[in-house]
Amino acid sequence: MFKRRVYKELLDWKSTEGHGALLVTGARQIGKTFLVKEFAEREYSAHVTVDFVENSTARARYAAAKSADQVIDLLSLELGSPMVPGDTLVFFDEVQAAPEIVTISKYLVQDGRFDVVLSGSMLGTELASVRSMPVGYLQILDMSPMTFEEFCWAQGVPESILAGLRECFVARREVNPGIHEKMTELFRRYLVIGGMPAAVAEGVGATRDLGAVRGVQQDLVRLYREDISKYAGSRSLQVKAIFDALPSELNKENKRFQMRAAGRDGKYERYANDFAWLVAACAALKTDNVTDPRPMLERTAEKNKFKLYSSDLGMLMAQYPAQTSMAALVGEKSVNFGAVYENYVAQELAAAGDALFYYRNNRRGEVDFLLELASGGVLPIEVKSGKDYKLHTALNNLLGTEEYGIEEAVVLSEANVSVEERFGKRVSYLPLYMAGMAAGLGASRASAVSLLSSVTFEPIEWPEG
């Protein structure tokens, strides 16, 4: 099992007195089912799983239940052995095939003898039809593809190295050059593999077969397109056109999604629900432009001016020629990886629960991301792919505008940590592999760095320092 951040959140949910049911949501094939089953095996003496896709008759049976006792009778028959009050987990999986089960879970919560977890894909689109969401009885846990930090865990990076990197991030201190080189190599590998567990398994195992990784990614792209056909109803052709256009739109100079890519009569109002569907299905990450880079960014967000990123970097790379992955792996300087790097940063921010915004102004220029800070301010983030990473006119314009109150800016590139000043404000130049640590500064996180439990890895050779 790959170590995942959200496992701790599962433990926190279990230990909270009077907790309701837990709905684990997220994109297709990100490891939700595997994680919940592993949690059930480790943390409970008994558990029962009902998969509403594999068990096609279960939906009607459970939907017919009128009380907790009837649901428990069905579950005990499913388990085939006694259910232990206080130490049994009930796992309803693939609930997109049986949305009414979300309402029925309220019976078990009210009964109080058993813990309940629900999960599935496409929940952002399918649960809209649920007649009665169990308000007060249901908590939601969002899960994402594996972050770069989780990828490092899977690769066996020692915790001492990761702790040292976090210290360098907080102190804005240069990373040991040998460690920086190895982390950059690992980051480039993550660009090619991405965060889908099936792809990571092929890429970090004994075979380290990147050809097999690419095959997995292309299969996932096909699966996502099939889901659009299955779930998007009468708008499936339009949604699929947007999904297919995403890689080429990101390759354009300003990376903003042009509405003509959605159709010849492309106007945002006509396709707004199609974009919303892709985002709700966790198949894409929408980043809106704001006209005012000050707190409460949502206040000036322009919904019709946006960039659309892939929910998984590896799947995006699989939609480009294989030569793109080969160039990324070795860090070819002749190739502009701006779109790929930006997609990675968008993923890291989204995984931290941060809302995605960028800033573009005809006079002041464009800044790739704006992050609302837990401290109450805004942090501009620029993503650079070339050697001129210290040239950033738009960023300087924001720092030089006193009314914006911006105290620091971050530039992410492949260079090591360094710090300079512009207009008396700090500009932190950080390696791209620290993007997740920067995301930890957001209002969605309580502290600047994630507090990670220790984990045992197979020893590998790393430089000292």
C-alpha cells in the first residue's frame, strides 16, 4: 500500500466522538477503494463492503430498507459472520451507481453501532440527484491523485531528507546541492509518471517500466472519456470536446482556454455547465482570472476567463507525444515545459484544498497563481521553466503596488533556494519540488508545513547534509 496523507484524516474521523458517516470523494482510479479497505483491515476487527457496481442487485435491496435494523440484517448476511458493535466498519463503495444509499446511511448513523464510509467516482455529478442528503450525518473527505510528497514516500525517500527540505523551505535556505540534484531528478520523473497509483506502481517497482506507465495513463484517459459518455448525458459530446482540447489549450502561449475549442459557437454561457461538469467529476482543475489581487479573491473572479488544467499530470503527459516525456525526464533545456510545470503546481495547490486563481491585467501583466494565505494576505506564485527565472515583470508590478499589501512573492523553477528583494518585499526563489510546501501556506492549511508521521523506508544512498 502506498502511504497517503488522507489516512491520518481517516484516523481523525474514527477517533472523533459522535462522528457521522464519511463520504470519500475524488477522481477515478486515485486509490479511494484500496485506501478505505486497508483502513478497515487495520483499524477494525470486522468490516463489510458492498460494491454497487460489482453487486448489481444490491441497489434495489438496500434502497427498499426502511430502518437501520433492515440495513444491518442485509449487511450481516453480506458479511457472513457477526457484526461487532463499536468495532465494525460498513463500506458502501461505488455509490454513484446507487446515490440513494447516501440517504440510507443516515439510518446506520442514527443507530450508532457501526461506522460507515461511502465512496465512489463521479460523485460531484451523480449526487446532485439525491433527494435528501443527510445533513449533520455526513462528513466529506476529498482525495486527490498522489502528490509529489506521496510520490517521494513511494520512492523510498528518507524522512530525514524530507524533514531537511521542509527546514530549508521555512528558513528559505539553500538545499544541499547533491540533494537538490537528486530531488530535481525525482521531480522530473514525477512529471512523467504523475499521481495515479496504478501508474506509480509501474514506475517505482523493480521493473521501473515507463512504457508500461504510459500504457496505464492512456487507458485512464480512455476510461475518463467513457465516463463522460456514460454520465454527461445529452452534453457528452460537448464535455468530451472540452476534455480532449485541454492539452492543446495549455500548450498555447497564455494557456487560457479559448472558447472556440469547445465549439464553433463557443460562448462561455453556452458551455458553462459543461466546464462545471468536468470540474465536479474531478477530471479537470479550473483556474479563474481575478481582477484584484487582494484577499477574498473569489470576489473579483472572472468565471469566463480561465485556464483548465488536467486533474493528473501523468494523464496530461500521456496525451502529448512520447518525446515530450523523454525530454522532461532528462530536463532538455530546448523544450518549454511551462504548461506541464503549471499543471503540476495547480495539482499541488488543489490537493492542499486551495482555490485556484491567477491574475492577468493588460497593464500589469500575468501572474500564474494567487494563493490566499492562512495569515490573511495573498501570495503570488510564478512558475518558470527557463534559465531567466529571475525576470518577472508582472510579479514586480504587484509587489510595487502598495495598495495590494503583498509582502512576499514566490518563483518556482528548477533552481535551488535563494532570496532577493523587490520594492523592499521578499521574493523567494524555490525549487519546483517545494510547491506542495508553498501550498501548505494557504488558508486551507493550519500551518506552513504538513506534519508527517514517520515511516520506515528501504535504505537508499543520499548525499549527506
